[in-house]
Amino acid sequence: MSIKVAEIKQTKPAPIPAKSRKSPWRLAILFALAAIASGILLTGVSAWFLGAVALAGLGPAAFTFNFHTPAAFVRLFALTKTACKYGERVVGHRAALLDQVRRRTGLFTAMALVPSTRATGWQFGNQDRLADYIDDVEDVDFARLRVGMPVLALTAGAAALVIATAWFASLALAPIAVLGLAIGLMHTWASSRVTRQWASVRSSRRTAGQQIGSALAALVPLKAERAFSSLLQEAFSLFSAAEANTLAQRCAFAFVDLLAGLAGPLAALSVLLAAWHAGHRDDALLYPAFVAFGWLAFGESVQTASRILQGHVRERAARAGLDDWRATADTESSSTSPAPLQTLVLDSIPRQAPDGRRLGDAMSLTLRAGQPTVLVGASGTGKTTLLKQIAGWLGADDGRYTSDGNILHTATRRALSYLGLHDAAILSDTVRANLFAPDATDDACWQAIEAVELRPRIETAGGLDAWITQDVLSLGEAQRLNLARALLSDAPLMLLDEPTEHLDSAQGLRILERVLHCSADRIVVYSSHNEQAAQDAVQITL
């Protein structure tokens, strides 16, 4: 089912007021700060309490020692820590979900605006990017919850402990500073390495998905060229490379957690040694011990460093990916119809089979609107491959295609092209959906169907809303439906692969002449096994 952009805009939820977006985050941050403060105070008071009890037990003070107050504080901080942890989770997730509603409305509206996701041939949609897109949206949605809040809480806790350390054991600041520098350098190294690994994982998975999709779409010719197995093997090797990089990521995270886990104990030991060196003994050592065990509790919180690092790396990659999609949406949706194209110049296009085998010399030619071009040659001469190259679906030939002196890059050619392959794919859907023209009127659909002499068959099936499958139509009927799609497309570059395949010669030539007449304002290139060509067509023999 097609969804029009206007419908999306009409059903877009009302914007969430700024105040309601900020308040949950403020409360969640307060809970996070209270949780880390309670954790530090709980461990510090417990250590102070145990130390005080031990010292009191050595003398007469044991009979007068009041243990009720510190014990009450221990229970208070324990309950506060637990309550704040639950509060942080509940309020934080609510705030993240409110942000998600607001953000996803804009992101998925931008996605729907991209013509390649709703109007072009379904078999060449951006399915390879869809999984990454959804993952990117989720990574951005929860970045503040997974990265922003933990970093803020850890920074506040570290600042409080540094101040307390400077007050009770200032000599410990030097080793703690060295430890902080080591953690900073480790974070920089790990962040750079994990960023590269994550980019490689995304790229490998996407490329592998594209190759598998291309191989399945061209199963028959690839089997004939004995290239199908090698192409699949190459794709699976990319998946293996992605898994290897994922394992390397986990090793880097384990190293981060190892060093972060040592931070608390080393800082606590530094405080105790500095206090001992400064001459603190007995009761005077209780307060430095309080601070030392506070560092120990802080070290437990720092053990989430790898999750924070992973969230930070994925957030940056996600924002870059979403910005790229938005740029595509802004570029492609700036006009409602493709730009006119009067000429297309091909400059020394290398011709080769999907397995890399060369197919003759490089080709240079000029294609013009109103003057169809037919590629003639036997099977295996590269007619289909050349059409896919012109459409931007094979090869990396940027700079070799120009129009009025302007270079047409791969993405541009894809947006300007309609590529109709000779093995027409039929969706298990209605006739209307199979025409790939959601904005076309019923009259326009029937005119295109009548032009390819398919009206009686569609009327018998039940009209435009009749349900059809690949097995319902014959090969010739599927081919004619494919030509109807070409007529309804507004792409200025029409590329047809064996358009008269599965049709008798008289009917094929009759329909082809009609299609070319209706597309006189477009650049049309089609392929054929024989030298029977439409009138006024420029013939290129491969």
C-alpha cells in the first residue's frame, strides 16, 4: 500500500511542548545525581562506621559509642540509592520515549519524502539502508539515556570526590591525576579504534547485503556465467569480516572495563597512603578512609565505561547516517518531477560481465531524447549489463556520463532512470500497486494498460484492484505489464531490456512502436536479440 506525503503530514502528531520535554529529563538527571551520591555516601559511611567501631572497641569508648546514628545513615543511603536507581530508570525511559515520538516523526517523514523509497522500482529500493536507518534512529533516541546522563552523573561524582580528596589527602591528587590522564588516553585510543571498527562493520554488512540482493536478482545470468557461487562467497566473506570486527570491538571494550575497574581501588589506595604519609592515625584516619571508600564506590559506577563508549560511538555514526538521509531527502524532494534530460553522453564506458570478464571495447555514444537507441546482440554480449551501467546499478563510472556538460553521478542517474528488466517481477498485490505509480489516476493507468494491449486481461481479472501474483500472469502478460510501468513512470531516461521478449513479432513491434511514440520526449534505450528495430531507432551492435 502506498502512503502519500500529504497523508503523512495530515496524520503527524501535534508537537510536544518544550516544557513537557525538558521536565522529565531534569527529574531523571536529579535521580541519577542522587543515586551516585547515595552510592558514594553509603560506601563511605559504612567504611567510617566499621573503622569507628574497631577503634572504639580498643578502649573504654566502646561502652559509650553511639552506633545508632551511623547505622541509620547506612540504611538511609541504601534505601535512597535503590529508590533513585528505579526513579532514574522509570523517568529516564519516559523522557527518552517522549523524545522518540518527537524525533521519529521528523525522521520518518523525511524518509517518506525520498522518492526512491515510495515511487521508483521496488526491486531497486534502498532496502540495504533500511536496517541501518532503523538502528540509527534507535541509537539517537536513547543516546541521552545511555551516554549523556551517565557521563553527567560520573562527572559530578568525580568532582565531589576530588574536592574531598583535596581537603583530607591532597597528596593523593597527583596519582589520581595520572590515573585520570591514563583513562583519558585510553578513551581516546579506544574511541578511535571502535569508531573505525563500527564503520567497517556497517559498511561490510551493507555491501554484503547489496551483493546478495544483486546475485538473487540476477540468478539466471550469473548461473550461466558460473559467477553466482563466487559472488555469494564474496558476500559471506564480508559478513565474516564484520563479525571479526565485532569481536575486536568486544576486546577493546573488555580492555576499557579492565582499566576502569582498577580506577576505584587505585584511587582509594592513593588516598589512604597519602593520609598515612601525612601522619593521620587512629581517629584522624577515619575521614580519609571515608573519602577512599567513596572512590571505591565511584569505581563501581565507572565500570559502565564500555557501554558509554559504545553508545557514544554509535550515536555519532547514527547522526552522520541520518544527516546523510536528510540531505538525500532534501535533494530528491526539492522538485516533484525529475529534471528534463535531452542528451546523455557516454564517454569510454568499460564493458564487462558481472564476473569482471571484459566484453569488447569501451563504448562512447550520445543518447538523445526523441531518438530511441537499440542495442542489438546475442546473449552474453553485455546488453543487460550496459543498461544497468547506464542506470547506475552496476560499475563505478562517475565522470563518464554527462548531460549538457554536467556530470551525472551514480545517484543522479538512478533517480533519472527507469530500468525495466526483461524478466518482469510481479508483486503479490493489486494491479494498481504493480504499476508502481501511486499518484497516477485510474484513467492514466487504464491508458497505459490499453497501450500494451492488456486491458481485456485486467478487466477479466477484476480491474485495477484485482489481486495478482507471479503465477497468475503469463510471461507475455507480465512483460506487457512491465511496459505499462515504463509508460507511467516520469523518469526522463527509459531503459528497457528485451521489451518484446515473450511476445510474437507482430504484437511486440506494434506495442514497442506505441511505447516509443508515447515516450517521444524521453531518452529511450532498449535491447534486442535480433535486428528488428523500431522506425528511426539508432542501432548499436554489440
